[in-house]
Amino acid sequence: MDQIVADKISQPLANTKKVFVKTYGCQMNVYDSQRMTDALSESGYQSTDTVEDADLVLINTCHIREKAAEKVYSQLGRLRKLKEERALQGKEMMVGVAGCVAQAEGAEIARRAPVVDVIIGPTTYHRLPDAIARARNGERVIETDYAVEDKFEYLPQINREKTLARGVSAFLTVQEGCDKFCTFCVVPYTRGSEVSRPLAQLVEEAKKLVDAGVREVTLLGQNVNAWHGHGPKGEAWGLGDLLYHLSDMPGIERLRYTTSHPRDMDEMLINAHRDLRKLMPYLHLPVQSGSDRILKAMNRRHTAVEYIALIEKIRAVRPDIALSGDFITGFPGETDADFEDTLKLIETVGYASAFSFKYSARPGTPGAEMKDHVPESVKAERLERLQALLMTQQTAFQHSLVGQTVEVLVEKPGRFDNQMVGRSPWLLPVIIDAKDTRIGAIITARITKAGSNSLHAEIA
Ligand code: SAM
Ligand code: SF4
């Protein structure tokens, strides 16, 4: 029912301009793209999925690894051709680059890619409609200063119709930026220092999401568990308090948060996993390496033993919690012995899923200046071994769910007529043999089969 309403509303209106948004990178970029799309819709831009139809193409970029950043320039090469073709037809096509590459390499983009009309960083994207208007008047706009104002105060309110069309599971950014300065990471430079959004703003946005039909809210932050603010009586609050508070909000049925730093997992947050039925038993807690020497060189500020002790503490209060992590192979100076320590840590912890990457030297970070860079072939070989181990654990975890009865949040129709797709408590998609199940319902289903990246289930 909700879906039908959404489809009607998303019909293009006559004379509106169209924007095509391409998003790279993390969930925070997905959230930012949604907010930029909403802001542009107030200036008359309707979303399109077809780049050839677009009057404005916006690329929201990621700078975390070299490969991600390089994609932007190849994409801009293709857009240059498209813009030329459009010009021959007497049509306008503007190009904007947003996100972390815009922030880190604004001047370089302007030099290398004359096709770009607007370059806008992650802290200033509330100025995008204005920037587009200025660019349409012939100005080449580069907005990469860190904003002093709070962009969330300037962005339009969450749009009900658009939220409805995006589904029953939504992101809510609660914190941005990072003060941790891990030596491999660009985030503190591209996203700036840590800023937590105030409680009242978050509650208001969460209510808007619920009003639009959202049942599951994932709180986002580059370092989400560093969120801090004040409770209703002015008392100091951390992410744990925020979760208890949001868990009382009628309409929210499920809560998640990502990405966390092990140093910021405090008692309150761990207890939230014990107490809150709505907080899903899934935690993404990156460790990066299992070697204390490398953890120190990375400036992670904890040891492998401290990380394992933390996991034990969390599992003691929530034994069914599924753990996920991030790993980097071939950080400068990483020896075979250091790498073996990482494999040992993985074996000790046991992950349900994980993300792993070869170290990528990022300009301006301390890691890039370090000695003893590891050859690419060694990074790749270690990554392969690490991923093989993680895959074994992931497969074992998924197979351990077969036969279990679990609650599934129904999200959308499946590929085949008699199927719906939902989400398990552990984030894994679940394909359910059930035709008429309402989107947004939480149903009880029995897992019948584990696929490579999804589960199959029947109504219990
Ligand atoms: N804040 C999170 C934390 O502390 O773990 C991580 C956020 S970062 C955007 C996502 C992941 O990208 C990191 O956990 C790390 O594994 C990976 N990453 C960051 N910089 C990297 C680099 N220079 N090379 C390879 N992987 C990198
Ligand atoms: Fe980057 Fe995360 Fe470290 Fe911050 S805590 S510098 S976001 S890896």
C-alpha cells in the first residue's frame, strides 16, 4: 500500500529539471546523497536513474582508498563526452562533485576536469542549491571550506514521500568527522573534527522517519560511538543513552549503529545490548590488525588483548551478537609475524562478516610517510589468505542459522512472484517464500537455507 503511494508521487512533473546522483563509498555518503537530493528537490530537481536524462549529474565521492578516488576522474571523463553531446543538442548538463574527494582534491579536480561546474565538500552540502544556481549563472563554484554553521539547521526537513519511497529501513547520521587520527586514514582531514548532532535535532528527524513508515533506524557516524550530547535535563549523554532514548520512541522497531571504534565502547553502550530488545544483535567493530606493534603504528590506541577482552564483555551480555570487522593488510612495516597475529585474532574472535582491504597510502596521512612499505604482491597475498579465513567463518555463521526461527523485517518484493525480501536481525537479507506479506511487517520465519550472501526462509 505504502509503495503504491510512493510510486505515484515519484512520477516526473512537467518542466522539472532532473538530477542523477551517483554515490560511492560508505553509508554516510548514502545518507548525504539522500539529503542533497531532498535539498535539490526543493529547487525543482526531480531524481532520475538515467544519466542521459539528467540536467544535473552529481557524483558523491569517496577518498578512503586510492582506487575509490581514481574512479572519480574516469567517471568525469565519461561525463565530459556526455556534456559535449548534450551541448550539440542545445541542452544543458551541469556536473557537480561532492564528498570526500571534492574536499581533499577540490583544486586538482578543478584543474584536471573542466567539465565540473560545482565542487562541494561534505560539511557544506546544504549550500548545494545555491551553488548550482550560481554555477548556472556562469560561476565555477568551489565550496570546500569547513562550514562554521550547522548544515543540518539549513537542510530541508526529511521529506516524507521520498523517505517512504526509500523503504522501511533508514539511516540517521548522528555524528560526523573524527578526532582519532589513525595513521592510515583520511577521514579526519576530509570530514573534519568530530561533531555530534544535538539530541533534539535527532529526535525530530527520527520522528519524521517513523511518520514516513520507517521501522528500522541505523545511526551513522564515522566514529558513531563517540557521539555525545545532553539529555533532556542537560545531563551528559553518550551513544548508549541515545539508544535507550530512541528505543522508547513508538514506531521504531529496530535500531542499529555503525561504525564504532573499540576505544569508545563504554559500559552504557554495552549494557544497551543487554537491555534493549530493539537494538539488533549485530556489531561492526573494526580492529584493523591483530598485532600490537602495528596497532600502535596505526595509532589505534588499544592492543589485541584489550580488543578481545572487549568482545568477551559484549558477548557476556549478548551471547547471540554477530560481529563484523574491518581489516587492513600490508600496513607499512607489517611483517609475516604481524600478519599471523591478525589471523590468530580472527580465529579467536570469530566473525559473522567483515570488510578487508589492502593498505592504500593516502597523501597527507602519517602512514604514507612511513618507512618499510609492503610490496603490493605481499599485501594482495595476505589479503587473499585473510579473506579465505573470514569467508570460512562467514559461511559457518550463516549455516548455523539454518533451522532457526527468527524475526524478519519485510522490506520489498523479491525477484520472483511469490517472494518477499526482508532483513534478519544480523543484517543479512532474507528471501521469504511469502507473497502477500506487508512491507514493514516483522514476521517470524524459519531459515531453510543459507546462500552466499543471503538466507532463505519460510513463514514459521
Ligand atoms: N571509523 C572506523 C574505525 O575506526 O574503524 C572506520 C571508518 S573507515 C571510513 C572504513 C574502513 O576503511 C576502515 O576501518 C579501514 O579498514 C579502511 N581504510 C581506511 N583507510 C584505509 C587505507 N588507507 N587503506 C586501506 N583501508 C583503509
Ligand atoms: Fe579513520 Fe575510523 Fe580511525 Fe577515525 S577512527 S581516523 S574514521 S579509521
